[in-house]
Amino acid sequence: MFKEFKAFVNQGNAMDLAVGVVIGAAFGKIVNSLVNDLIMPIVGLLTGGIDFAQRYILLHAPNAPTPPGATVEEMRKAGAVVFAYGAFINTIVEFFIVAFAVFLMVRQINKWRGTAPAPAKV
């Protein structure tokens, strides 16, 4: 069984997957920083200073009163149920950035391999 496992690991697919997971985790941190630290502040500036990460709708108030303008984390710690749509907006923006970066990377790799698809005729 050990020989079979060793053959599986050395086959290449498992190693490629492991490298992909490690690089993907690091790339995810970079993209997360890009979105939260660079892109969303600009979007917030263009939308009048709105911080999307702190946009929410209070669904259920806790027993103790919460201060107006409290952050999502403060509301959750106080026991409130919040609909945090701003975090969802950030996640959507992050997804599109990751998808576009992967698209550019695959496109470049295809050019290097000489397997780039022909441009679509409109």
C-alpha cells in the first residue's frame, strides 16, 4: 500500500495540486489586500465615502441597546443579527479580480505554449 501511495504522490498530479493550493492561498491573501486596501477605498471615495465592509441591515436587535453607527463586528458581539451585504459586495469584487487574474495567467500560458485560441470574429 505504501508503494502505491508513493507512486501516486510522485505521479505529478498530487504535487501539482499541492503547489497550486499553496500558491492559491498566498494569491488569495494578495487579492484580499488588493480589494480591501486599494480598490474598495477608491470605490468608497467615488460613492461618497461609503465603507462597504461596514454596510449592513439590522435584522434582530439584541436585548441590550447598541450604539448607532456600530460596526458589523460590534453588532454581532452584542448579539444582533445583521444582514452584512457590504461584505458580500467586497467578496464579489474580490471574485472578479481573482477571475480576471486567472484569465490573464491562463491566457499568457497559452501564448507561451502556442495554444492560444484564435480571436473570435464579431
